[in-house]
Amino acid sequence: DLTTEQQHLKVAKFGQHCLKCLFLLIGINTLVDADMVPEPKIIDAALRACRRLNDFATTIRILEMVKYKAGRYKDIYPYVIQELRPTLDELGISTPEELDMDTI
């Protein structure tokens, strides 16, 4: 599990304006490898980094990763989406469910 300090570092890393696609993907892979659902503020920062890099596909993959990591805890994913809703609306990002990608 990530400590609070490590979580803040993740948010700061995704918030860097000079972040390149490769480093974004490395950061996201780190989140995927972690044995936890990332905090909404980390996901928010990652989504904003994707938007800065104009990488819509990765935003969907991030949201799919959150849903997969939530697994059998069915209340986690809706909570994360609720917390991210203002950011999703601001950035014009649809969830996989809104795109009917959750049935594939």
C-alpha cells in the first residue's frame, strides 16, 4: 500500500506540465501494479495528465483499471466515479459505461 507521502508524490508527478506520454504510462503501470485502488485524487491527476497529452484512450483504460481493481467491492467504483465526476465533466471524459464499453 502507498503511504500518504507516496500518494502526494504520485499526484505531483502526474501534475507536471512537462510529463511525456512514456512517463505517464510508466506512472499508470505503477498504479496497476499496486495492490490497491488508487485514491481519487491520484486518478484525477492522471486523468488531467492524459488530457494535457490529448490521450483519450488512456483515460478509459485508467477507469477500467479502477473498476477491475475494485473487484468484488461493488461500492468502490461508484464512489470513485462520484468523486471524479466534476473532473470528468470538466475534461469531457466519458466513463466506459457511458460509452457502452462495459458490456464487451
